[in-house]
Amino acid sequence: MRRTVLPYLLCLLCLDALADARAVRQLYALDSHSRLLCASAMLYFDPRERAPDPRILTAVFHHLNSLEADVQQLGQPAELARPLAAMHRLFDQLDGLPRSERERYPQLISLLLEQRRQLGDAASRELARIGPAQPLGEQSRDLAGLLLDYQLRHYPLPQKEAWLLPAERLAELDGAIEQRFDLLQGQHGQQAAALAKIRGNYRFVRRQLQQGGSEGNGGAEFYLSRAVLDLDELALGLEPAER
């Protein structure tokens, strides 16, 4: 009897571990996608911009759809579903406003950022519960966080200091990202070329992120968003190897 039960129990434990690993990946992706959504929303719904690039709005739609898929795959827990639903409503309000009322954008963006924070906090609590950390997911989240901070610094949002990363934290993130790229390229030799390309995208806008400028930039948006999405795709592609 014991010989029959033991393999069954081991199989259940393995399935639980794989389910947790998949949930960790999805939680990191959720946090990353929520940051990308807000970064793109600030670039498109800028009250100073009279004719924004419609491709940026397409990106916002994509990130929102990705978020909804993430929450669905995680079983739609209330602590994730509630802020996501609020973010969707706020996006609909932003998208429905005529440009003649663009002075209302910052207020709605502020509410969007608050709901994103609630979503990210819920994801972080769940990650801390089920762990362990996944370097690919951490890298994706940190790159998305840098992009969000960059766009926020250039967005006309009153009293935005509470949302911004301190200068020392930005320097720490940059160092952690570089070290993690070294780690990832050492761990995943077969994906070294893909990781090198992703790293190249980051380095292409790295100085821009550090120096800032007078206004947000679609170049940083393109290269960092691409890096984040490529990391998420790479993490998904590695899942079968963990089974």
C-alpha cells in the first residue's frame, strides 16, 4: 500500500510545485503589464499633446488585455480583479474624453496609478507567500518599473513625488538589472542570444533613463516595452523545461 501511495503523493507534490512556479511567473507578468499600461497611458493621455501617436493607444489596449488574461489565469481572485476592474473603468473614461477636455487627464491618470499600486501590492503579497523569486520575472518587473518612473517624471501630474523612485533607488535598480542580466545569461545559455538582444534594448535607452529630459519619450517606451514583453515570452517558453 505504501509503495502505491508514495509515488502518487510525490506526483501531487510535483504538480503543486509546478502550479506555484506558473503562478509566480503570471504574477510577475501581471505586475509588469500593469506598469507598462500606466506608462503608455501617460504617454498617450498627455494634456500637452494634441495629436498623440495612435500606436501608443494600441499598446495601452494590448497591456490591458494582457492584464485581464493574467488575472483570469490566476483564477480571478478578488484582490486582483477589483483593482483591474477599476483600471478598466478609468481607461474607458480616459479614452472617452474628447481632446477638448484633456485637462482632466491628470486626475484620471492619478486614479489609474493608485489602482495599479493596489494591484501591484496584491501581487507582491502573493509572490511573497508562494515564492521563490524568478530572476526572469524580477527583471521584467524592474524594467517596467523604470519605464513607469521615467514617464511619470515627465507627466504633468501635481504632487507626484509620492509616486517617484528616489534617485538612490534608481541607481540600485540599474545595478541590479545589469547583475541580473549576467546571471540570466549564465543560467540560460541556450537563450543567450535572445537575452543579449533584450539587454541591448535596455542599454540603448539606459543613458536616457538616467539623464531624463524635458518630456517623456516614445523611444524609451518602445525599447523597454519590447524588452519586458520579450522577457515574459522567454519565461513562458522555459516553462515546459521545468515539467
